Amino acid sequence: MKLNLSFSSFAVVLTTLLLVKTTVAWQFNIPRLHTLQPAGPTANATVHFTITDVHDNDTTTHCSASFAELTANSTNYPTGASPIACKNPDFGWYFSSFSSLGNFSINIIHTYIDPVVGPSPQTLYGTGDPINEALIPQLNCYVLPTGEYGCAFVEPKYPIVIPVTSVVAKKTKKRGSRFTGPRKA
């Protein structure tokens, strides 16, 4: 008996593998996050956080960026058009919404090889809900007498959860960072 597989058969097998794997919660966790806007017109805002992909053997990396002062009307923060690479360049991130350093949403991208699916990289996309004090009581925002403003979150047991909203698997010839934005370590 001959087994004849077509591209559509491969897609069904791949889809089945992905559906089986999605029975486990696919998510990114952020156990630590810190934002800071120093006082002064030339001071750069910074965002630092740790991200863990619980699906990929709890792979963890540090992500950060520094950019010109942020206001609700500014557009100089990381967006989907130019995600920022993390310390592990297989991870990237950007703001999907931004009002202030105490009210924003983060999207996470992680590209990795999953031996169950095959040798080509898979890319996980996570879309976060707003991060602010009203929705995340453990997020402590502050204003110092110097005028510095920032927020801090340290909750390893109860991290901020960014659910994986899509998975893309495609065959590529070369594996490397797919993020165009500058990496800030």
C-alpha cells in the first residue's frame, strides 16, 4: 500500500499537532517589570521587564528599551512596525497601546524551533491586556519629589500573563532575529 501525502495532508497534520499542543495554556509571563521617566526635558524613558515563555521549557529573557520622553501624544515608542529585540534575540516586544508608563499594553513575539512540529521555526504572538494599577493592583506607580515617575511590578508567583493569540510556522532557510528595532540590553 502506497502512502500519498499532499501539502494539504501536511497542513492537517501540522494543524492537528498545534491543536494538541494548545490544550496546554500557551502564554508568556512577566514576573518583573519596571518603567521610569526621569525628570527633565532631555531624559529618556525606560522600560525593563523579564519575560518567560512557559510553553518553551520556561525560556526566560530580559527585555528593555530607552526612548525619548513619552507622552500620550508621542509616537516614538516601540510599535508593531519595529519590534524591539530582547537580550535573547528570538524574543521581541512592542507596545500595542500606550497612554503613559503606568498604562499600556505589551505584545510579545517569540520565534523558536519546536521538534514536535519540525525543523522550521515557529513564531508565537502574544497580545496583552492593558497593564495599569486599576487592573493589576500589584503594579506600584510612584512620583518622586525630584519629578521622576515610574512603575514597578515584582510578583514571580503571580506574573502578568500575556496569552499567546496566534502561532505561525513557516519554512525558512536561515534562522536569526527577525526584529528590526535596536536592542537595548
